Amino acid sequence: MSDIFDVKDTISVDGKEHAYYSLPKLTQTYGNISKLPFCMKIVLENLLRNEDGGQSVGENHIEAVANWDAGAEASKEIAFMPARVVLQDFTGVPSVVDLAAMRDAVVELGGKAEQINPFIPSELVVDHSVQVDAYGREDALDLNEKIEFKRNNERYEFLHWGRNAFENFVVVPPATGIVHQVNLEYLARVVMAAEVEGELTAYPDTVFGTDSHTTMINGIGVLGWGVGGIEAEAAMLGQPSSMLIPQVVGFELKGKLTEGVTATDLVLRVVEMLRAHGVVGKFVEFYGEGLHSMPLADRATIANMSPEYGATCGIFPIDQMAIDYLRLSGRDEAQIELVEKYAKAQGLWHDADTPAATYSSKLELDLSSVQPALAGPNLPQQRINLSDMHEKFGETLEKMNKDRKSEVEGKIRFDQEGGEQEQAEHLAAKPKIDDSQDDGYQPANGVFSTVSIDEKDHKLRDGSVVIAAITSCTNTSNPAVMIGAGLVAKKAAAKGLKAKPWVKTSLAPGSKVVTDYLEKTKLMDELEKTGFYLVGYGCTTCIGNSGPLLESIEKGIEENDLVAAAVLSGNRNFEGRIHSHVKASYLASPPLVVAYALAGTVDIDMTTHPLGQDQDGNDVFLKDIWPTSEEINELIANNIDADMFRKNYGEVFDGSAAWNAISSADSQLYPWDEESTYIKNPPFFDGMTMEPEGILDIEGARILGLFGDSITTDHISPAGNIDPNSPAGKYLQERGVMEADFNSYGSRRGNDAVMTRGTFANIRIKNTMMNGKEGGYTYYFQGDTATLADGEAMAIYDAAMKYKEDKRPLVVLGGAEYGSGSSRDWAAKGTILLGVKAVLTSSFERIHRSNLVGMGVLPLTFKDGENAETYNLDGSEVLSITGLDNGESRVATVTATRADGATESFEVNVMLQTPKEREYVRHGGVLHYVLRQLASESKNAA
């Protein structure tokens, strides 16, 4: 690596000299560096170290960041190269599938299989495959693990092959923990040390992750963010990621949290503030005197939910709190010394005397103003003060039930949009009205269903909590809220309270360290007394792996179309994500999850109404069982130490006997099994030649789907359970897979045939062409002249295959914030495999736009203030997109031709932001680009 600015220096750590690229030395040339935010200094070092004469990084890029203009809009392109990549198995398996397929393809193009290897450390944690099948019993963990291995044997065999076949690639086995918590507690270096051209070099630990919540690692001063599997694979193959120099929002924290307020309450307030401020595509950096009293776990909680507030990252500086955490989590003393010395030498250290940096904009929050809260019913930014929950649920219920054809009083209400009177009368006769107030208050809606559980009848109402889950990396990494949940359970159990019978309870910690301190404090026993048994280690309910509800409960919900609720300590509560029978999902702290399980409903004001009655019939209120900060902190101080971390991570890659019993092929090329419904050689490289196609104008395209605002990657990408009547379900059944063995879409991400059939198949997605009908449906139009009335309604996949037979290109239209949510590569992969050439929206979420580019799909946006309605597009039009100029044009012309021959033309923005992105789309995607580069190198070397 070159050193054109002559800034290399050395520090001595543990008796070894480490070279590094000194920012203080560079400050002598660019005085502005001292005012840069912490995160921009890391970006600057990354460019300085990777300068290559301009091929990817040149002097002009370094100057642009060194002279960073805080107020400037993001417009200057730079190339960022992470130090490592972390993957979870839902996104990691298809990434490894792609690498295996690339080995086949590069050999076909004249290269060598061994050319396809991760160039940088790549670490996969198997954490997304466990599902909550068994719960509420002592052997739930063992049963769920056995089911997990049975369901996922083919996937795990494939990962065994991958860890042996690829260099620079390791796998953390199942039942270890959640990827982000394992990353925080063990994998993160904070500062890397590696041989670079024969010289031991120190540099910041930076990371790309195939999960949007990779940002959790920002809490310890590691710059990283979630990317699609495509971007991650490119980084693994040595390709820098093109990005625009971002704006940085400074978020000043003052004061400290008051008694009874948790880190979860804080992060929900932060999400609300930053969403309102608008931080999509920006970095957020936290600073201020409030940091000095904020534990590392609280910082990680805030950083984790960066995707929920829309930022690329939400980073905290390296300071004494970070050093203390590294020591607490059992890191090697030499590594801790390296982090502290490097941070101080580079001007990356933060303490009380550190002057505030210059930011693009600022917000501030007095921590003492934060109140206990939840967020829901379907977005993380929908924060609700705990005291307002009863009222807000009433408003939610009214909104969700606006199409219900009967009033609570039993009066018939006709469906004006097409329901017949007979149907309305039938539905109106079903609700049972309960006017009793045996819970101490009147429910927002008296409709109920009677459900039988363990031979006893119970009333299930709107707002009944059917899932209460302590789950996800957001909070299970935080000892304060986990011990807080245990203490709530302990105090509740002492009064004879436990979860209501209709509540499916689960405890899925992010690492085995959590189990250790819960057992050491005897709080695991208390959680079990209230119904919260250990069900597994992994991302369960938060990813949609909540497992089935009791059949009686599902039928009870269906009987009266009840608005059943879930309360979880996760970070995602999008429509249809948690469970198909749950319409209202709320994010809450682990202690509140326990409390709502005790109450059995979200239709309650916990600040004034009792959760239940004790053994003597006395009302028990939340305040009676809520622990003090002193109680929590005392247990943390006396029961969590470095030995716990060393014990649990000492043999982290070894795995269980079940994991080690798995056999796999010993070969450089993967032996694909044509009968497998889990692992399949994808068709991305079929017919590929050395010459790219380029970016051609699109003629005669049909609209596959016309969607509104806030279509998330949950809507687009297959997730959750597989409906037996869906195209994916039928595909599996045709191959002899029984419905009980369908597993989930996430577990089958290594099979493109399943995933393509599930793209745009979410049960809650609404294609506006379908006049309000929910689900993955569209119209198929024959020929060039057809109105909506002429269309044939069918599944989106089926229509796409018909259009493919017609050799008809496809376009998807969407509204604002299209593709928000998790960094799901299959939202882009499925789109291209359906035959979609371009996606035209009002705006994109950052990750999804990048993923579309990575798969060779052209991203377009309407001009400001415009959308499909502006031009009266109903989905039946034939579109042509011209003037692309091989991707060089910033604008293109869309011509919409209606059934009567009338046309409408308008300009749209071409959202290819960098030259590298234009290259990727010209090649048909980043993987094609890399393949051609490697194959060319191999031929030239020969």
C-alpha cells in the first residue's frame, strides 16, 4: 500500500511495533481533520490506507473527506473497504451458495475455483434457524434444537462444506447466540492488527454485515452497517463498496435516565426523534456528557436500532467505557492495550475534555425526560408512552376494524364496497359481546371468542396477547433489562402471578453468557415460574420464527377476526412479520414483556390498572413488582465477570455433538444435489459470457405490481411460514415435501426456486391494481391493449412466468421509502429472477436500492412530488423507458401507453449514483462483474 502523504507511523504494543496511517500527521496538511466527527475519521483512515493511485481510491477522495463540508449534500463518491464481514445464516447461506456457484462459473469462463475465496475475515453465526416450537416447559431448549437440526440438516451440511472449502471463513455453530451479540461480545476487535505487505499494521475494525442490525457494533466504536448479501459477497471478494460521502447528524445526550426507565424506553425515544428528523442515508454520531454514565450495553441497544431510525449507522466513540467492556467480556489484555493506544494515537479517543466535532445537523436529548414506552402496532417509530397504551390501542382497534361489518352492539353494517347483505348478516351474528368488567376496566371492544386450553375455557378478545417474547439482539445483550425482567418475574411469582394461559411465552437470549448470569442470580427459576422458559439461542420471534400458536387460539382469532397482539423485546414489528394471526405487534423492554404476559392483554393502562390478583385476591399493580435500579445494578456488579465470557467463548467454533456429527463433502467445487429443496445452484450465471450486455432501453414492459408507500423488504422478500397454497408451497409439495416439513422461507434461502416463488408474496402486501385485496396477487395482461377489467388475476410469480414466456420485460412501481427494513438480498434477487428490469418509486431505502443495483436491476425515481397517481397509472399500461445512454444519463423518459392507445410521457431520475454502480448494472450485477474480472486475470496470467 502506498503512503503518498508520508504519514505512516508506529506504536509499540505488547512489545511489538505496529505501523499505522497517522491522522494527526495528516492534520498538518488538512487542519479540518481535528473537527471531523469520530466516524468520518475512520472513513478517512480507510481511504488513506487503501489509496491505490485512483483505481478505487485516489488523492482526490482523501482530500474530499479531509476537507469534509458538514453542510454539503451527499454527492462525492468514495470507495470504502471493510476490514471484515459478518453473516447470519438466513443471509449467509445464500451468500455461500453464490460463492459456490461462482466457483463453477469461473471455471466455465476459464478461471480456477481457488480464485473464489473471501479475501478478508468472514464470520458466519448460525442464529436465525431456531424456531419456537416448544415453549413453557423445561425441555423446550432441547426439543427446539432437535427440531432445528432435523429441519436444517441439508443447510448445515452445506455450511460444513463451506467452512472447510473456503479460506478466511469461519462458522459459529447453532445454539451459541445471536450474530450481533456474538459480534459484540467476542468477534469485534475494535482495532485490527494484520500483516499488510509484510508489515504488522494496525487499523480500525470496520465491518459489513448481512443483517441490517450489524450497527449494534457501533456501540463499541466499530464503524459498520448492514448491507445486502450481494454487497457483502463483493467485499468478501476484495471489492470496495462505492458510497457517497455522508452527512453526519450529531446527537447530544445529556443527563441520565430516571428511576424505572430502561434502555429500551430510551432507544424507542431515539428512534422517534431521528425518524422525525430524517436520517436516511446519513451517519448518526452520539456524543455529550450523557455518555459518561451510559453503560456499553445501553449504547449497543441504541446502535442496534439504527435501521429503525433509518440511518446508515449510529455510532459511539471509543472511550474508557469501551475499554472496560472489552475487559469485562474477557478480551486479551494485549488486544485491549492495542485498542487504547491506537485510539489515543489517532485522535479517536473520547473523554470529558474532547471537544465536540462539526456536524451536518444536531439533535439533543435530556435522558431524564425519557418515559417508559412501547412502539407499535406495526412500526418501530410508533412510540407510545406506557400510560397512553390503553387509549392508543383503542384508536388502533378502531382503525383496524373499520371494515368490520358489525358494530359492537350487534347492529348490521353493510360493506359498501361489494359485500352482500347475507354475508354481512352472517358476520354480524358471530361476535359475542361481554359487558362484564371482571378485569377492573372495560375493554375497548367487548367482542370475544371462547377458546379451550388444557380443558379450560378462556375469553380471547381484541388486544389479547398471544405472543410474549424476550427475544432479539436489541435487548438480550443488555444485562440491566434482562435482570430487570427476571426481577419482575420474581416479584410476580411471589404474589402468585404467571402468564395468562393464552400467551405463548419464550426466552431466547443472545448468548449463553445471559443464561449463566440468570442462573447465577437464580432469576432463571423465577422466569420459569411465570412461564418464560429458555427456548433457544437465536433470533426467534423478531425474525418471524415465533412458531405455531395453539390450534384453538388460531381458530378463536379467526372466528371473530380478532386483533390479537404480540409484545416482544425485539426491533421489528412490521405487518405480518411476527405471526400471520397477529395484527398488532409492540416492541417493549424485557420487563414489560413479562408484565404484558401477566396481564394477558395490551388493552390496559398498566400505570393505573392491576395486572392480576395475588393469592389473597388483592390487586397487583406494575409498581408493586417493578425493580429499582439499585436492585438491578447490585446483581450486575456481583454476578457478571470476565470468566463467564471466557468460558462461553473459549471453544465457540467447536459446537455441539449434533453439529460435529454432520458430514460434508471434501471438495473445491460443491457437489450440487438436484433433489435438494434447500440448496440449489442458482441460475444467475447461466449462459454468461465474458462480454457484458450493458444498460439498454426498456421497451414494451408490463407493470408486475403497483405499490404504495412504505413497502418494506418484509413485503418483498420471502419470510416466515410457507403457505401450502402458495406457489412456493405447491413447489415443495410437488417434490414430496410434507407441509409439516416446509420450514420457513428464511431457512430455504439457498434455493432460488422457493425464494422466487415467494417474492412479493407477503400476506399483507397490497398491489393497488387489485382494488384492496391483500397478498401477492396481480393481473396478467395479454397483448398490448388491455384495461384492468381485461386482466387475469393470479399470483405474482405465476404472472411473471407467463410474461417470461411472452418475452415481456417487467417493471415494478412503488411509493415512498420503498424497500425499508432488513437488508434482505432476496428482495433484490427475487425481483431480478421474476424478470423485473427496473423499479420506479418515489424514494428508496438505502440498502435495498444498493441491492437492486448489485443484482443488475435499474433503480428509478419519480421527480420530486410526483408518483404513479400523478400520471393516473393504474397498472394496465405498457411502459417504455428510454434515454438511458448505457447508464450515463441522470434522467430517462418513461412513456406509458394505455389500452386506447393514448400515451403519457414523463421524466424520471436514474438512481445510479457512482461509476462503479453503473458498471455493476452493465455487467448484470456485482457478482458478474467480479467473475469477469477474475476470469480475465486468470487468462492473462496464463
